Amino acid sequence: MDTKRTVVYTAYLVRLWQENEQSPWRASAQSAVTGERIYFTDLESLFAFLQAQTVVVVPRPKDAPDV
């Protein structure tokens, strides 16, 4: 029985701030690996980005027919 597992790991430094008490929350996510920083104008966009980073892609078998 094959017990090998592929471990996928990603890390982001997430920063949250408001310009003032009435302004919406802003955010940034900085990759701990590359240092790339992405800015978001609202929390929903940040959450969508993080969710997209965690989508599980199941490899298609090589002998699977084209659909």
C-alpha cells in the first residue's frame, strides 16, 4: 500500500487596516516565499483570493477519455 502524501504548503502574511473609522477594511497578503504583496480593497476580495489558493486539483488519469 502506497502511503506517500504530497504536502502542499503556502504561507501569507495578512495585514488589515482602515484609513479611518468610517472607511472599509483594506487588506494585503504577502507571500512568505516570494515576498510578492497583493492589495485588496475589501475583505471579501481577500477571502476569495485565499480560497482560490486552496482549491484542490485532482489530476486526471492519463488514460481518461477526453470530454
